[in-house]
Amino acid sequence: MAVVEAPERPTLQREGWIATEVRRIVVRLSDGETVQVGTAPNRYGALVLARSMIEEYERTGEWPLVGDRLLSPEAIVSVDVVRVR
């Protein structure tokens, strides 16, 4: 019986790696569907985008246009900032 040795695997050097800060902004609807509004390079930018969308609706009272869809404000449960993994 021959013994087979697995080759050594190099250790990953994680020094200098930065975890991604990219965030998605999604609208969560009452039926559970999520609709992506946009992306931002970091949490701060994502919060600015999410708040501007909410403020736009509050200012105009118009249904928000997301992509090619007008969303009923009553159907929106939340505006979420989600970290991209």
C-alpha cells in the first residue's frame, strides 16, 4: 500500500486585506419582495441615498420610481442598507 501525501498548501496572507464596505440599498415590500434601489461604496453613502429617497417621497408625496416601477408607498415596509458580502 502506497502512502500519498497531499502537497502543502500555502498559508493565505491576509495582511492589507480590507473587508468590502459596499452596500446595497433595497426597498422591502409588504409581500416580502425586495427591490434594489442602488449601491454605495460605504455605509455612509448608502444611508445618504436611502434617506434622500425617503425625503423625496415625503416632499412630493409621489410614488417612488425604482427602476421602471412606481411603488405604492403603502406597500413599502422598509428601506434597508445591506452589506455586500
